[in-house]
Amino acid sequence: MPKKNSDGSYRSRVLILVDESNVGSSVRTVGRGLDWIKLRDFLGGPVTGRDLIEMVVYAGLPPATPLWQDERDKKNKFIHWLRSNGFMVVTKDGAPAEEQAGEQIGGGNERARPAKHSPPRVEA
């Protein structure tokens, strides 16, 4: 049941959906860090007058290959931190780029791209 404000009007509810890769690259571009908890509170915290339904963070994982293991481990630590601080995280495993016409994309470097047929994992 929706909550009411002191004046009898109903409080609005908000569901926040965030693409971690886009937000992360944007703050890195301007040379800043991001406080995810402050972002959540700013968009749907108690002082906003809105009830936060959930903040869902979509995050892509690097491919599960030896070349990408260090980056994957870093991302998994970050995802663990998000989940332990009350964020719902949806992950998608990356896959190594496929070869095109006998050549690897990017001049021989293995690059990540989303996997085609694996469904995202949702954990709260």
C-alpha cells in the first residue's frame, strides 16, 4: 500500500536502473570517483520525498579466460560490495571476440563482447 505524506498526498515511488559500465566510464572521463550509496540516496533516499523500490545495477563481466581473469576478479569484488550494500545486481558474462575472416578483431588482441545466448544472472 502506498505511503502518504503528512498532507495526505501519496508519496511517489522510484525504481532506479543503472548501467554500471556507462556510469563508470562517464565518471572516469571527468576524473572523478562515484559514491554509489550517495547516488542511491540522492535519487531515491528519504530526503527526496520518494520511496525507493530498488536500485538495480546492470554489470558486464569480462570473459572467463586466463587473459581476463585479473579484471574479472576486480569486477567480482565490486559486485560483491554492491550486493553487500543492498543493491540488486544483474550480471552478464562476456565472451572473447570471435575471429572475422581469419583475423582477430583489434589486430590480434582478445576483446570482450557480450555473450550471445547466456541469460543474465539476477541476485539480490
